[in-house]
Amino acid sequence: MTDRPPVRELRALTGVRGIAAWFVVLYHIRLSIAGLPDGMRDVFAKGYLAVDFFFLLSGFVIWLTWNDRLRTGGLNGGWAGVPRFLQKRIARIWPLHLVTLAGAVALALVLRATGRSDPQFVFPELPLHVLLLQNWGFTHHLAWNDPAWSISAEFGAYLLFPLLVMAVDWRRLPSVALLAIAAVLLLGLHLAIDAPTLGTDIPRYGLLRCLVEFTTGSIVCALWLRWRGKRAALFVALGTAALATFWAVGVPETLVVPALFAAILLLLALTTGRPHNPLETRPIHYLGEISYATYLGHFILWKAFKLAFVSDANAVSAAKIALYLGLVLLASIALYHLIERPAQRWLNRLPSRLREGLGEGRP
């Protein structure tokens, strides 16, 4: 335990989330960009790995925010706090997911009305997507809004998080034990996937990938709470460099990348708040704030954009790519301010409104 005041936000982690979301955007459009150099295409081809960073970051932030609340008991604490925790997480992820899914349905209906179809839009599976269950082993392919598979996996992690909190307190374990547990978890993920990339067979391995990395992120948070304010950043930086070197010389992605991203996450957390940190500048921080809208909105927007403006999907001009990226940014801003935040606030206040309503009906 620590007597330090609670941490409201680590701005560098918010900023890096925005950059990661844009890597996912570039990953999905990379094969369509006319004249893109092979080196840049190869970099963008690894954009799917941003999701692994999201899972780690989510575990970090959720542990930081909710571990003590669910563990200490009392009002809205212990098991009594679980409904509130789940309510706030659903309010965070579900409304915007539902809106972007509705956009996908609208696009599918337009295609049907004009005599066209897209194998992406599988109507019998739509209920699974509405309920965020699509990546729990019920299907064998991605459908509708592809990026939402990770939100489905995150939803599973949220449901299991209270069990993690009640089962283990990372603060009671020595640092070497935490590092060993994280290593065993990530090794187990590598052995389970048994494939060249972390993006292999997402419907089969995506949920496991999320649960392992989410749990590892919670361990990273426990290490940060223990090491912040100490001179640990240099040692973490050396470890990060070593892991990056291992990846560069051919150590399998499934083994080294989650560990590398965990080290990067810890390093960013340890160095947040330092002067002139580019990740904490206002524009980058804002990209992080709207990153969920960027992540969920860009895929369906790309499909609609190609239908409206692109004749050759394998050679989209730089001007049209710039137009699309600008539309993604504008859509992200609109979705964040008009849908995501208002819906989140409304759902979070719903229990108190219901209690007030019940109270007004009493004699």
C-alpha cells in the first residue's frame, strides 16, 4: 500500500493510445495506398500489434482504477462494487460499438438494396455482435466491424476482472515473483498460439490473447506502483532495448512482442510527467481521448469511402487517402463528443435516476 494520492491520469499513456489507434487505421488501408514504399508497407503491416498494446494498457488502467475499490469493501467496494464496475465498463464500450455496428448494418442494407453484397456482413451472426459475444468462440471468422473483435474480448476480461482481484493481490508478492508470473503467462500464450504472428486465427485465439495480456498489464501496474519515484526507468529502458533486439534478430513475435510492449508500457508510465514529453502535448493527448472512436469507426468508414470514391481499391491516390484520413479524424471527433461521452455519462447516471424515480413514487 502507499500513502500517495490516487493517480487520476497518466497523460503519456493516453497519448500513446491515440498513436496506436492510428497504426490500426494504417494497417487496414496499407494495401490500397498507391505508391507506398515497401518499407512503410511492412511497418504498417504490423499495425495489428497495436491491439496487444491496448490489451496491456487496459489491464494496467483497470487495475490502477479498480483494484482498491473492489478489494477494500464498504460502500461500492468488495463484491458489492462489481455491478458498478461492470456498469461503468459497459457504459464505456457498448454505446459507441452499437452506433458503429448500426452504421455497418446501414451499409449492408444499402448494398442489398442496390443488388450487391459483402461477405463481411453476416446477418445471422448479428445478435452476437450486438451483445459483444462475437469473439468468444461462437464463430470462425471476423464479420461486420472487424476491430470490434477486440472489444468483445475486452468485455470478457471485464467480466473476469473481479475474480482476478479477489483471487490475488499483486502487492503482496515480491517483484521477482511478479516478473516470473508475467513471463509464464506470456510464454503460455506463445505456446498456445503456436503460429508466426499474434494475429493468427483471431476467432480462436483472440480472447486468450486478450485475457493473458490484460492480466499482464495488471502486473505491470503493480510494478509501476512499486517502482515509481525510484530510479527504475533506466533498468526498464535497458530491458526494453534487449527485447527489441531479440525481435529484430528473429525471436518469434508471439513470444517477444507482448513482453516488449509490457516493458514499453512500464517505461512510459515511469517517465510520464517529465518535461517536453511529446506524448503529453495537447494534440497527441486529444488523439488519445478520441482514440476509441478512431478505432471503432475507421473500418466501416473505409468500406463506405471505397464504395463512394474509389474505382480501384488496390491503387488509391495519395489525395484520396488524405481525404479519408481527414474524414476519420472528423468522424472520431464527432463520435466522441456527440455519442461516446454523452452516452457514457447518461448510462453512468442511470442508477441514480432510477432510484430517484422509485423514491418519487413512494408515499
